[in-house]
Amino acid sequence: REEKQLELTLEALISQVADLKNSLVSFIYKLENEYDRLTWPSVLDSFALLSGQLNTLNKVLKHEKTPLLRNQVIIPLVLSPDRDEEIMRQTEGRVPVFSHEVVPDHLRTKPDPEVEEQEKQLITDAARISPDAAQKQIQSLNKMCSNLLEKISKEERESESGGLRQNKQTFNPADTNALVAAVAFGKGLSNRRPPGSGASVQSGQPGAGAIIAGASGMQQVPMTGAPAQQQPMLAGVQMAPAGQPGKMPSGIKTNIKSASMHPYQR
């Protein structure tokens, strides 16, 4: 009965290990060949599958009907340097022969001698430290870790704030485009002229030297009895005829008639 229970347990363990191996192979294949299309949710799903299979394997090992495998002894019955096809099939080509060279590695129940020696040295060094010294070292290590984490967090915050300042927009693209269009193509500009910006005086006009800037809207009327001749105009100001000194325009518009039409003439 015990042998039958052991066989059933080994079959269940082999089945669980085979499923775990297939999941690992599939996940490694994705990492090596589909890394460009691999997403984080897919990686999490693979880890969840592996974790579930490991938990199932542990449950099988801890089951009350599972015999204690640590009490079982494995003894190699045949050792040969020749190639063994059955071992090749069972190990999927990883172990071609079952010889004196590979048996210590595959049937080892203890760590390597070098690893075992290093472990003993660490245990000895830890036993030499007093509890107070160990507590001080633990506190010092925790303080160093806290300072390091604080510096890392500060660097991350400064980096994020610097990126936000660099990405912050300091201009309005619509206003910039409107300004460029107005300067380059005159888009949106009005054809109206401001008051007092009349036509410029031509250099050949008489009396050009008597211009008074800013005297817009003023009119000069000739004082002689001769019929009024058309005088050159500039910005609404009538200029004096050639040969006569220019006159200061008056702020009051006057209308003086000639002597022939004087009302007191007898």
C-alpha cells in the first residue's frame, strides 16, 4: 500500500512539474521572441499562472496522504559512460549519460562544499556580534536606506517638476499666427487713415515752405478784391500763392467779401 501511494504521489508530482515547466518555457519564449509586443498585463498573467502552479505543487507535497519524500533514499543502480536513450528521452536531451561525473550533481542533497563553507562562515560571524551591536547596525542600515529613499524621491519630484516647466506653453499660437499673417500679408488690417495724415506735399508745389504741421481743418481766404484763385491744399490748409509770404492760419473760419460788394458802398 505504501508503494502504491508513493507511485501515485510521484505521478501527481511529475504532472505538476511538467505543467510548471511548460509554463516557464512559454514565458521564456515570449521574453526572447515577443518582447516587442509583450505588454505588462500579459507578464502579470504569466506570473500569476506560475504562482498558482507553484502553490498547487506545494499543496500536493503538504497533503496528509503524501508520504514523506525526505525519508526515501535514491540509489543509482547502474552507472555507465555510454549514451542512454531512455535518460535522453526522460530529461529531454539534457542528460545524455548517467555516469560518475553527473551523478553527484543530480543526486546531491546538500549544497556544494564551497557554498556550505561560506554559509558556515556567515553563521560564525553573525554569532560573534552582540545583540546591542546588531541592533545598532540594524538602525544604522535602516537610517541609510531611509535617506537613500528620500533622496531618490526628491530627485523624482524635481525631475517631474522640471519636465512640467519645460512643457508649459508660454505663448498663444493663435495670436502668433494672427501677428505673422498681419505682418506678412496684411490680413486683418484696416484701410482707414488716422486724422491729420493727409497726402504729402509734392516738392514742386509753391509755398511748400509755409506748411505748419497739425493745422488740419483750417482754411485761408484771400484778402484782395481779385477773384479767389485755387490755392494748393495740404491736409485741409490752403497755402499762400507763390511770391507771397506764408500766413499763419487762424483758428476762426472767416468769410470776408471783396470791396465791390461792400454793404456800405454808395
